[in-house]
Amino acid sequence: MPLQSLDITRRSATTTASPHQRQTAEVAKLIDVSKCIGCKACQVACMEWNDVRDEIGSNAGVLDNPPDLSGASWTVMRYSEVEPEPGKLEWLIRKDGCMHCTDPGCLKACPAPGAIIQYSNGIVDFHEENCIGCGYCITGCPFNIPRISKKDGKVYKCTLCSDRIAVGLEPACIKACPTGSLVFGTKEDMKQHAADRIVDLNRRGYPNAGLYDPPGVGGTHVMYVLQHADRPNLYHGLPKDPAISPMVALWKGVTKPLMSLGIGLAVLAGFFHYVKAGPNEVEEEETEK
Amino acid sequence: MASLAPTFGRGAMTNHWVDIKNANVIVVMGGNAAEAHPCGFKWVTEAKAHNQAKFIVIDPRFTRSAALADIYVPIRTGTDIAFLGGVINYLLSHDKIQHEYVKAYTNAALIVNEGYKFEDGLFSGYDAPTHKYDRSSWVYEMGTDGYAKIDETFQHPRCVLNLLKQHYARYTPEVVANITGTPKEQFLQVCEILATTAVPTLTTTFMYALGWTQHSVGSQMIRAAAMVQLLLGNVGMPGGGINALRGHSNIQGLTDLGLLSNLLPGYLTLAADKETDYQAYLDKRTSKPLRPNQFNYWSNYPKFHVSLMKAWWGDKATKENNWCYDYLPKMDMGYDILRHFELMNQGKMNGYFCQGFNPLASIPNKQKLIAGLSKLKFLVVIDPLATDTSCFWENHGEYNDVDSAKIMTEVIRLPSSCFAEENGSLTNSGRWLQWHWKGQEPPGEAMDDAAIIANIFLRLRELYRKEGGAFPDPILNLTWPYKIPDAPSAEELAMEYNGKALADLTDPKDPTKVILKAGQQVDGYGQLKDDGTTASGCWLFSGSFTEKGNMMARRDNSDPSGLGNTLNWAFAWPANRRILYNRASADPTGKPWDPNRRLVWWDGTKWTGVDVPDFKADSAPSEGMSPFIMQAEGLGRLFALDNMAEGPFPEHYEPFETPIGTNPLHPKVVSNPAARVFKGDFEQFGKTDKFPYAGTTYRLTEHFHYWTKHARLAAITQPEQFVEIGEELAKEKGIKAGDMVKVSSNRGQIKAKAVVTKRIKPLQVDGKTIHHVGVPIHWGFKGIAKPGYLANTLTPVVGDANSQTPEFKSFLVNVEKV
Amino acid sequence: MSSETNLVQRHDTNERINHWVLAITFILLALSGLALFHPAFFFLTNLFGGGTWSRILHPFIGVVMFLSFLGMAAKVWKDNHITGADREWARHFGEILANRAKNLPEIGKYNLGQKYVFWVLVYAIPILLVTGVIIWQPYFTPAFPINLVRFAVLIHALAAFIAIIAIIIHIYAAIWTRGSIRAMTRGTVTVAWAKHHHPAWYKEVSKEVKQ
């Protein structure tokens, strides 16, 4: 629900300005993969706070469960057994969920006015009461996050607990994280926190440790500290240089006004042609022949 | 617990959770703190982030703890003593011990009795037919002054240090690698890192849990680590110690309150059958100092025992009737859980009360358990959940295939409240008693456990009153002072444990000054008396509920030292001490070893510091009192004397189901010679011909034992039973991830999904390739998670020789694709 | 056909019904499609009971349109081959637009403009169907790789744009060319209309009648 209705930077399918008299500081969730023990407390906290329950599924030969994001699972742990150097096993555990892009592909693709909203604090929020269930946001998302619920056909994803943040609380997952892998604050503070962590990781033999805040989507409001920031793909296929797909950019970019204009021009051309040339009538003598 | 008390004096985590942040090296071995103790594990990440700590994980599996480790080292299950013995050998042979500490604070210099020997895998005094040791030679050589002899020059061949060197000289890196399967380079890497903390200013901490206790030599594994810590001078230090991580929010409280069959509250012990004389009972337990000027705290045993008897039988307990000593049961043998089911199967135990416990899932060999429970006349289950045990008679197809019609046991289920539905305290691993408050009323007819027991007691007493009986006095005379007799409150019980004055107590130095009036709560166990003027239900908890109120309910987390010793947060036994043996954090002159981690010190007139000194407060360093005050010689014991069933030094013995079929150190003595194996159970041990793989059971972070299969959220995050096997074994067996597989032992079989992983690698052991098969335990036939098999269908009935904790961690299995 | 009434039969009843099914579904699809294409047109979702109903109905209408088009295409396929006369007609296109055309070649049942509309639709509608299925939530999309779905939404929009332009021309041509609309409402055109616009076709049908 729109709890910060004066802080809106952007709304989907809306061409005029959104109410943004009030400006708030940019926030961010920082996920330190090097501190994550994959306990899934964040998954449970997410289900509890948002009062959603996924189904009791089955085991597919991995520890990941629920196996994927869904209408009721807005965050899941992704476990990757990798050997970045031959013979050196690492078990990278990444909390997956909405990245809250500065340039959100979902919002760009959404045709329903006000179904996707970006607040000035950076949160990208779905307002499901406006969602029409077309799934265009899924095509827009470079991180493969939104999921259509089987229950109601609406699309769901992490809200970054916009309802909690609006009243000065941290997101539920942050509250539940036992190891300090998840931290939350202003984006500036989180970058500083990450910088400290990267120093520690560098010292521990991870020269390529770094912050994942991909510029291709204008930066994100969920960021990762990665041991191997040069190879984000190791982390269950985290994209290296994510950006809104050029196809989506084209579709929801220039084509939108150009085609609308084209259609309008076609109608107008006909009208003025008629005004100028008049109807194409068959002459009477011809009829009598 | 059966190893820490013989070594240090008390059977508990030496330090506490928050203190782990002060460590420089953290070793998780025999445990998986990240998965089993995720909340406490935060202090590991703190130590890494803010103390630059190195983090080492030693485990057969690359666990979620290992995911965060700087160094992960694989090891074959059940071979931890070989590994740690190798570490001891490394430290001694490379001279990487903290000399001053070892000399002053351990029994390294004491001289051992001439009769002590170790040959071919056996210590002196072994009696093969009974599988028991005569331990009389495992003692110090006593001087004419009545004290143990000492050689501070370490020249005497039988001083503990020399015997230690001799014992572990066999544990060379090659021998270690051959037994454990740990590559030699990795073993040495761990040794080198541990050795860096032999200096006074750096500490290692060990964190372990059931990965050590659940072996037939579990207590000795823990002892081996405790010895490493003594050699490194890490006991009593902030960021040091041996940290037993309890698997249950209040299991520390269970042992503290004496809920094991051989214990009374506060680690007082029950008398044996023959101990009919009260004074002899006390004398045996009231230790005499083994070195001069020692505190020898167990000399206070009579004070604690008399106070306990006064708490239980009040005015009826008098000096004349030996404080009702005759009311206490006397043991003919240990009644541990394995024995219970053996006796049920023999038809000698006919009724069973099962409170907050699901033995059908928690004790090995489910088939034997079902047979035992089926022979009972009645079974009473007190639990908030419909446990598997309470439904053992129900047929659940392949998961519990019993013939209900043939089971005559009457099962009575008494629904109890959950922890969140009652007031009370929980005692965590770090010995903190933390009060908690009722969140909501229990549902339906459920009552809290105290009310259930009270109701049973009151009815029982009424029957005794009406009908008499062989000896009704202990029941009829029990004090029952609760305001609402059938619902004693948690506060009333807590006050009873703390204890109170029964008469006015005066200051020993000034008899005119009254310290406590009759009826007032005592301030601590120092005020308890052996003359019947005080009562205390558990001396160890004295100080937790005083005249100042409920100390356990305190919530001030201020931490002036920054070391995390929040003395005004809850209450820690003993006497609100946060780090046990903290006297040892200062050098013999009373100055902290590490100027940056000052815990306690001698200020010229008394001991003081940022923790409650674990010492006689006015004993100046010059008096020579040693820091391990619960021990008769005041020293940390590298040599355990006669306190361990299978020997004073830990020796590597193979699991009873060993994948290599021999013990490379001494082929004639393969497994623990002092372990108790019941007839019938021995025959059910499997061999490698049919069961070639090393099975091990464990817990997952998503679940808590067999409870959370009843909880929807936990069931969602890990819904279905699985086993873990390595990629190499999977390939050999044609198993793909997600396939259904059958895992079988000589006692039964389970079916589960296969998780195929890089995290379990085959190990090279004694010329063979050993594969591990991991069996998480959380599924059963009751609950809302997908039904599964109880994992203890597979496990063997043999326990640690000291604690009888079952060997769940090492057994033999086979795996086949279904 | 009856010379008494001066009328020539151009489309039979089935053809006319099918044409109007096609026309109505196309309009509905264009309106609901545009509604989801650009916020400026989102108000059009009100015609369908709101955004969600627009999203639900659009693909089903699309299937109806495709079947309808399939029927029509089968019927008129052979009349839409482009001939030499068509090419000659194209050279006079400017004069035709200006209503000054003289000496036009003898055009058959459909002129080149009509044929172009036909061929555009022959390509566009199957493309719309295939891409439409790919982006049809929630039934089919999850089965396709995300990049294909992204490609499909773009192509769907482009194909729809081209089809809409073609249909605008088609509609305008029908309005502009007086006497055409009755061919699809009543099925007949006047003889004069037939002789003027489609002389070759007229010759053919009058021959048929004479025989």
C-alpha cells in the first residue's frame, strides 16, 4: 500500500509527475555473502511479516527450498558449490530477491498505471491492487525476480518491507538475520560498511572482493558484498552487467511514442485526404452503361 | 560434560557465547555451529569481522559452517582423538606450549603412580570379561605430607608431561593422516595455526556439540581438545576455552538440575546401593586437597547437600534422621536411556513417563524401541505435540509399520504448554539463566509441566495417605509450600532453587550482626550451611533470585570493558561468573596475561576485574592457590586421574562400526574397551562387506530435532527427507541428485531423496577409499512436513563409556538407488 | 446478380459474417492492445471491464481473430496474386488518390492496395498469434526462455502496429471509395462501381451469368 505517497519518484504507465514534494534519503539493504550461513531465517521472517505461506514442497536433490521465488516466497537462498580455483571448494550462498534498481525494468515495462511505484528512498514497490497480471514486469527485470501468483494472477516480489521502513523499522529479513550478513541503512552508509568488509576479505585471500551495485541499472538498493566480485556468475548466475534488455528498452522506449504517433498520423492523413480530394465516386454515365 | 568436569572441575561451556568474539582462532570441530546454533554463530562472524580471527572447520562434510571458514579440513567421522592427539604431539614436539601456564596451572608437573601403564591399546587395570577398568593405578604418587608429589623441573619420567609426550609420540602426522583421512599438509596447517596461540596474548576457542558427544569415545574427544587448550594456555582466557554448545535451549538447565538418573541438583550425586551410611556418603564426596593451600571447593559438599534436603523435606529433615538421607533412592546401576529400553525389552520396566522427550526418534535402533514400548503396561507422554513416541502404536505404512492390534500398551497423552506459553528460565550453553515471560495462554486443555506434575503428585500423595504402602514417608513428608498446590508458579520454584535462610544468619566474623533474617532469600551459595539453617533446591543457582528480586530477569546489556561480560544481564551460574576459571587469565602474580583483554586481576588486597573472579577473593597470589578451584589439586588436568572410564589420556578407538575394520594403532583393541554393549546389540553391529560406507547423522539449520516437522514455516523451508552423498560415490552408484535412494544398516533401512554434492569427498584411510553418507534426522511419521523415516532406524545401540550418549555419528551403511 | 436491379453480388453471407467477425475482433484487439501499449490509451481498458479483464480477454479474442482470418485467407488467397495489371495500376496511384485517374488497367476482384493489406495481414496475424502465445500469461509464458519472451513482446508490438496501419488504410479506402461498404453490408455493389473499380472482375462475373 502507498504509505509514503508524497515520496514517489516514478509510477508505472504514468507520463506526468508523481507526488514527490517530500524527499527521503536513499536506503539500501546490504547482503554480505561472506557472512551468510544460509540458515533461511530471512525466508521465514519474510513469510511471517508479510503473512504469506508457500506450499510444503519436495526435495529436488539440493538444499534450496522452496526451489524458486514464487507469489509467496519473495526471497530464497541460492546455494552454489563452486571451485573458483581448481580443488578449492567454496559454498556460496546468496539470498536472492528484488534488487530495487534505480532504473527498474519492471516499472518501465508495466502497462498498468500505478501498479509499480518507485519511492524517493529507492524502494520499488508493487501495488498489486493495480496489477493486471500481464507479466510484462517479468520481461523488464534483468534479475528474473517477479513471479505471478497462482492464487490471484497478480505479480509479487520483495517490497523491501516498505511498510516497516515507512514507520522507521528495518526490513523483516534484516531483523531476523543472526550473523549480521544482512544490514540496512542509507545507501551511503551501506557502501561504507561494504568497504570495511572488502578490506577484511582482501586480507583473507580474496583480492577480487567487491561491492555489487551494478551501474547498468543505475545502481541498486539491494547490494551484495561478493568474495569474487569479478565473477558474479559464480553466485547462482548473478548477472555480471545487468541492464534492462535492449528489446524491452526498444519496446517501452522509442517505439511507444513513435507507433502511437504513426497511428495518429495515419488517421489524420486519411481525414485530410478526404477533405482535400473528396470521395472517390463513380460517375453516373458509367452506371448507366 | 563427562569430560570437562574431570579436566577443569565443572561440566559446562567454559566461556560464553558473546565471548567468542574475543577469539583469535576459532575451531569448530565436532559440531556445526552455523547450522545448529545460527544465533550464537553471530559471535564467530563478529570475531572474524572485528578481531581478524581465523576460522577453522574440521568435519567430514563441508557444512554451512565451513562455507564461512578460512580453512576447511575434512576428517573421517569418529577419528577426532587421532587428530587432536596429533595436535598434542605437534605442540609438544615443536615446543609450542605456554610454558608458564602449563607449569603453574596444569598437573603437568605432578607425578603419576607407578602402577599406571599403557600398552597395546589398553591402560593398566583392564578386566576383559566385564569390559571395565580397575582405575586404582590412575592416580598421583602421594608424598608423605599427604599431597601429590611434584617435579617442577619435569625430569621425573612419570611426571604427567613426560607421560603425555610418551603417549602421543605415536600420533605422528603420517599416522594421523592414515587414520583420519585428513591430508597431512592440511593437518599440519591446522597445527601451525593453533600453535600461534601458545603465546599469552593470543587465544584459540573450540566450539563443539553433538559431533563429539555422540561417539563411543565422545567424552575423550572433548577431553583431548581440553588438553590442547591447557597446553596452549587458553582456558580461563577471554576468547579461549572449550565451548560446549548445547543442542536445546535449556539442556544445560537439565543437567544443572540433576535430571540425569544418577544426579541430584547442582551436580550432587545419588548414592549407590551400598552407601547406606550418610557420613560415609558425604566423606566420599567431600574431597580432600591434593596440593597445599588449595580452595578445593567440593569440600563444601555437605552444605549443599543438607540445604537440598531441607528444601525437599523441610522440618522433617533433621540432623537426627541424617536430613532424610534414607528417603533418597539408592542406585543399583545407572539408569540411562539406553538401559531404559534394554529393561523394557527384558520386561523389567513396565511403565514409562516421557516428558518433553521423543525417545522413539532420539534413541538408537528404532526397531528395538518399538519392541520395548510395545511391552510396556503404560506410557505417559507429556508434550505439547503429538510426538512420534506417543503414536508409536499407530501404523503409518512404510514409515511406521506396526501391528496396532497386537500392541497392548496403554498410552496416556497429557498436553503441556510450549515455552512461550509459560514463565520460567532457560539456561543457555553459556550458563546464563534468562527469565522469559508467557506470551499467550496454552491452547485447549494444555497445562504447564509443573501443574501436570503437581496434579500427579497430589493424587499420588492422596493414595499413599489413604492406602499406606511400603514406605510412604518420602512422598507424604515432601514439602509442598506452593500457594496454589496444583499449580506451583515458576517464580516459587525459582526462589526455592535459590534458597533461603531458615533461621537468622549472622556474619561469621561478627556474630552479633545478622546478615539474613529467617525466611529471607540467600545472596549466594556462600551463605549455605550444613547445620539445617538454610534450604536450597539447587546450590548452583543460588544468587539467581535473591532479596533484590529475580536476577534472571535483568536486562541491562551495558558492557564497560567491551569484552562482552554483561554482568547485569540475566544471571550466570556460578555466582554470576561469565568466564569459568578466569583466575587463569592472569599470570601467577595476578597480572592479566594479555594487557588488552584484562578480565580479573589482583589489586593488592583482593581479586577484582570485569568478571566475577572465579577464585577465593582474598587469596593473594603469594599463597599459591591454583585457579581450578573445583579440583582437589587446583589444577587443570592433562592426566584425568581415575575420572574417565576408558583411561586418563584419550586414546584413539574406532567406532564400533568401523569402515576400516581395524585400529591401525593397535589392531587387537579396535574400539572402546570400556564401552557397555548389551547382549543382542553387539550381534546387530554391521560389517563393511554388506555396509561399506561411513554413515553419520546430523541436524539441519531449517529444523529443530523432531519438533519443527510440526511447524509449517520450517516444513516449507525443508519439506522432505534427504540424504547427502558425494559426487564420486553417486557416480559409482549411478545416483543422480533428486533420485530416491535406500540407505540401510544392519538394523533397518530408510528411503530418502539423494542430495549429490561436492561437499562430501572420499577420503584415503589406511589404504582404503572411504565414502561418507550423511543422514539428516528431522523427519518422521508425525507432523506436517512430508512423512519420512526416523533416522535412528539405522543407528547402533552403543554409547559413550562415561555418559552413555549414543554413537549416532559413526556407523556403517549401504546406499542403493531405488 | 440481377441486371434489373443494377447490382452485382460481391460477397456472400458467410464471407460477410466472417469479415465482420474479423473486423470486430481486430478492433477489440487493437483497442485492448493499445490500452496496454501506451498509458495514453489505458482508458480504453474501461471498454473491457478494466485492465485485468483487458489482459484476460485480449488473447482469447486474438485466437478468434486468427481462426476467422484463416477462413478468409483460404477463400481469397487465389484472388490476391499480384498481376501485371496491378503493377500498371500502381503507376497511376497518384492520380487515383487525387480522384483524377483515367485509363486505368483492368483490375480484377481486388486492386493492389487491397492485396497489400491482405498480404500484410497474412504475415502479421500469424506473427501476432505466435508471439501472443509466447507472452500469454499465465498459461504459456513460463515455458519460454525470458529472452524469447522479450523478443516476442517487441515483435508483437511491431506486428500489431503494421497491421493497425494497414487496417486504417483499409477502412479509409472503404469510406473514401463510395459504394464499397455495401459490398460488406449487403453483399452487393452497383454495376457501375464494379465496372469502374474492378472491370476485369465485372467482366468475369457477367460472363458467368450469361452462360
